[in-house]
Amino acid sequence: MIENLTNLDFEPFWISFKLASVTTFVLFFISLPLSWFLSQTNSKIKPYIESLVSLPIVLPPSVLGFYLLWGFSTSSPLGRYLQENLNIELVFSFEGLVVASCFYSLPFMVQPVQSGMESLNKNIIEASYLSGKGKITTLFRVVLPNIKPSLLSAVVITFAHTIGEFGVVLMVGGNIDGETKVASVAIYEMVETLDFANAHIYSGIMLIISFIVLLFVYMFNHRQKKVML
Amino acid sequence: MISLHVKKELLNDISLDIKFDLQYGEFLALKGKSGSGKTTFLRILAGLESASGYIKIDDEIWLDEKTFLPPQKRSIGFVFQDYALFPNMSVIENLLYVKKDLELAKHLLEIIELEKLKDIKPANLSGGQKQRVALARAMMKKPKVLLLDEPLSAIDPFTRQKLQKEILQLHNTFKTITILVSHEPSEIYKLSTKVAVLKDGKIQKEGLVKEILLKQKGSQKFSLEAEILDIKKIDTVYSVVLAIGQQLNEIVLSPNEAKYLKIGQKVTISTKAFSPNIFSI
């Protein structure tokens, strides 16, 4: 056991964390305008956009993975364009994993931020407009500072969800050492090769990290609610 | 001067149709049951809702067929019933958010007597204090028009009197055109110069406060609106408990007089024969 621990290869964890950090960062900035739009609009297209955003929750990861794989490959116009004109190859690469994770984790960022914005007293937003401020100023100076718990939940859940991602990563990224082999894929490989000792250690580490992350979010939100009251 | 005629379809086939002119320094109170369109009207004035018709202030057009000025560009101060202060900002930051004019902010805080609490967050203020901050914030723009949407309805009677004075002081200092939505006759009487009663989106009655609110008919000396809380038969007479404003009174009526009365009914009580005795309390 001790020997296993000292010889442990931490690279899959490192790749998982790198992937989750980059994905969370990118998604945060994509989701802000999207959530703001969804929370403020009464347009008829709102349910269509909401359904599209939430698709990754209900779709089997293999379906999403299949479409992304096809989209990134040279069989699709997009993949061909990326490869021929920009020399970007997304299949079986870390960059491809980031793009795939952004699709996969999008609802986990958009939904909490949107619901935080929707539950904010509408009069506060209108009071900001009546104070002569536009939508952007209102978003950054009034809306975001008052939905901190929602923002934190969104960021942490997105991060944790990306760490826990398996199907899409396996399909789009494969299992390349040091490039696309994330912790969840490494565990799958260990079980496949009957290396249960290491699978135990890896799974145990993932379990503890996930628990601590969630505990941190719930404790913070609990405290925030008390402060607000 | 503000001159307007706004129209909008409301729910339940009621349409809002309001037309009037007001001069600077005038104070209009809007009265009417809920659903009569008071709040919608204020929101249209502020640019928070669309409508047809026109709104013109001096030579500036806020609304007509071609123009719709957004709330940011209208010279409006708006006070919400629920204060709508920015919870993440302190009292003074709430004011400075509107305009970075520290001198004006301090002057306004002086008027509302909250200089000492300027660094406190709204969550730590009482309802009355919050509403005073909201009032000061609305004045930071030095608006031409001040809109007050039932600003004092959630505030206790004592604080309410103090706030009424402050509203009047701000209105007089800045010579705004002020429109107040209120249900309280005494409040309307103290503050406003004109009153309009809305019913189903239209102005049913408008005029000077005395003309509209004083309900005396003929030569009655006293006339009070009351609600019947209880009717009890005692021997051959009836004891009736009435609520007149916040005050409870018990009167004795003959069976004939009590015959048509029901619990919960609104009634007018008047008396002619006696001159009133007034004692200070």
C-alpha cells in the first residue's frame, strides 16, 4: 500500500485539475452574458435556448461525445476548416477536451447563475436603471455582487463536474498519457487491467476531494444566508 | 411643466387612459383600489413600461409615437414600496452610485438625519431608515419628477409622520413635480396639493385635496368613515363596535337603526346637533 502511494503517478490528477480550471474559467465568461440574457428576457426563443443549454444533463455522454468527435474530425466541415485553415486538431488533444468540457458542463454554470439573477429583487435592477446606469454597469456593480453564493456554487459545481467527467472525455480525448488521460479515465483503465490497489487509491482521493469541495460550497452558502439575514 | 396622455391595455379588459398637466412644485396624490393602474402608470412615467400616447416635460419628449426615452435618460426619481436599496453598498455608496457628488450626498443625508449611519449596509437599517435612504438616493439625480409608489405603507405611524415631513421638505427644496401613490387620506391631505382618484385605469375624480377627500354633505358638522366590527343585542338596544381609523368606538343604536347594518360594512358616521369638544392628548 505504502509502496503504491509513493509510486503514485499524479499526472492524471494534474490533467483533471488543469482541464477543470480552464473549462471553469472559459465557461464563467461565456455564461455571464448568456445567463444575464436568459434571466432578463421574455422572448419566445428563451425556452429553446434553455433547452439547448440543458441538453448535456439528459443526453448520454456517448451521444454528446459522438457528435463532438464527428464535429472535430475532418469528416465535418467545421473540423476540416479548423485543420486546413487554422491548423487546429481537436480530436485526441487537450484543447479538444476543453471544448468538449465546455459543452458538457455549460448547464452547471448557466443554471445557478441564471436562477441567482432571476431571484434577485427586480426592483433593485430597475432602481439601477433609474439611477441612470446601463445594463453592463448594472450587471457588474449591482447584480453580480448580490448573487455571490450563486456564482460560487456555479464555479465550484462546474469545476467538480468537469473533474468527474468520464464518457465524453474518453470518446473525444482517448487515453493518451500526459495529454488526455484524466483521473477518471485512469481509474477506468486500472479496473480494466485489474489493478485494483491503485484504483482504490485513485477513487479514494477523488471521493475525498469531491466531498471537501461540496462541503466548502454548502458551508459558505450557509454562512452567506446568515449574513444576509 | 409635465404634460401627458398615456394609454395602455391592462389585464382583464381594463385599459389605462390618463391625461393631465402638472407644474413644477405641484404635488399630486394618486388614490385608488389595487388593480386600478396606479403602479403601472408610475412605471410608464419612469420608462419601465411601454405605452402609447405622449409624455412631454418642458420641451423634452419622453414618449410619443416615434420616441421612447429609456429610464436612464429621464429626469426621474423613483421610490419603491420595498425600498430597493443595493444590499452590497453602504448608505453613502447607494447615493454615490447615482452620481459621484459627495457634497450633495452629504447634504441629503443631513436632511434625512442619517449622516451617522452613512457607512452601514442597508440590511442593518430599520424600515423607516431604509426608506429615507431610498428617498435620498432618488434625489441624487436632482430629478424634475419624483415618483413615490406607496413609500410609507410598510412603516409605523410615528416614523411615517417624520418621513412625511422629509418628503415635503425635499419636494420644496428641489421644486420637483411629485406624484405619490397613497391610500391614507391624512397623508394625502398633509402632503399633496392635488388628488386624483383612479378607477379601472381612468381618473374618476380629480381636484384639490379638500374638494375630493372631505366627505361632508349638507350641513353636517362631523363625518367619519368607519367599519363595523361587531353588533350585539343588549335588551332592547344594539351595541355596535366601530373602527374609525385606528380608534375603536362603541355606540348604542335602536333596533330600527341597527336593522340594515352588517359586520364588516363600511359606514359614515355624522353628527349635526353638537359642537365638538376637543382635548389635547
